[in-house]
Amino acid sequence: MNITPDDAREALGAIEQVRAKTRAMLGFNGYFLPIWGCFWLAGGLISEFVGAGRLPWVWIPLYIASLLLSAKLGIDQGMRLRRESSIRIGVFCWLLLLYALLWYIVLQPLATLQGACLLITITFFGYAAIGTWEWSLKTTIFGLVETALVLVGYYFWPTFFWLWIALACGVPHLGVGFYLLRSRRK
């Protein structure tokens, strides 16, 4: 089989298009992770210094703001990327939120940290589930590692749990998010 220089250029152009699309898809999560990194970092740091009775006043506004930013970003990105799974992931996240609230009400955790650990690990279960669903080993591993870090803080450093959450959840989200955004632009 003989390949002409024009055929080779055309094939290289097609490869470059696939590479650009792949880079765009990898960078897609790079926009969400810094939003949620700020959520975990701010929520954890503020919670470390306020009383347990004020925690809902810290986390609920941060959660709503992060959720609204993510929804807007998802809608904007979805219109550009047109991924079939984007809608399924969005629906899954809303259902997971509803079930997390239901489980919290039904289980009625005895301590504030127990309830927080329940809700946080449910969140990272969502990461692992979406990674499995999307065949994204990195997303699955990220969810599993974050879950393990939350449990380490819960069992070994309960006195500094919220500071641990800020560092163990916020910093990795920010780092991975900015890495993905930077690699997307290359």
C-alpha cells in the first residue's frame, strides 16, 4: 500500500483533530474541580473555627453557590460538547443528592462529624460511580482516594476533622482541576 504525502498530511490532520477533542474532553472536568475545591477548602476552614451549631450556615450557602455554578457550567459546556452522558451524569448527581438527604434523615447520625462523614463519603461515592460509568479510571481512583482520606481524618484526627477536610479535599480538587485546565491549553 502506497501512501502519498497528501494522504499522510490528511491522516495527521485527522489525528490532530482527535487529539484536540480528547484534550477538550479531559479539560472538561478541569472547570468543575476548582469550583468544588473552593467549596471544600472554604467550608473546611470556616467550619474548623465555628461551632457545630453554625455548620449548616456555612455549608448550605457554599453548596448552593457551588451547585449553581456547576449547573451553569454544565449547561454551557453541554451545549458546546454535546455529550450524551452529560445529562445522565447531571441527573445522577441530583438523584444522589436527594438520596443522601433521605439517608441522612432516616439514619439520623448521632454526632455532627458522623453526619458530615456520611454526606462527604456519599459525595465521593458519586465520583467513583461516575468514573466507573464513564470508564474513567482516574475519576474512580480520585473518588476512592478522597473517600479514604476523609475516613483517615474521621478516625485518626477527629479534633482537626474540618481542617483535614479543607486540606485533603480542597487542595486535591484545586490541584487536579488547574492541572487539567493547563494541560487542555497545550
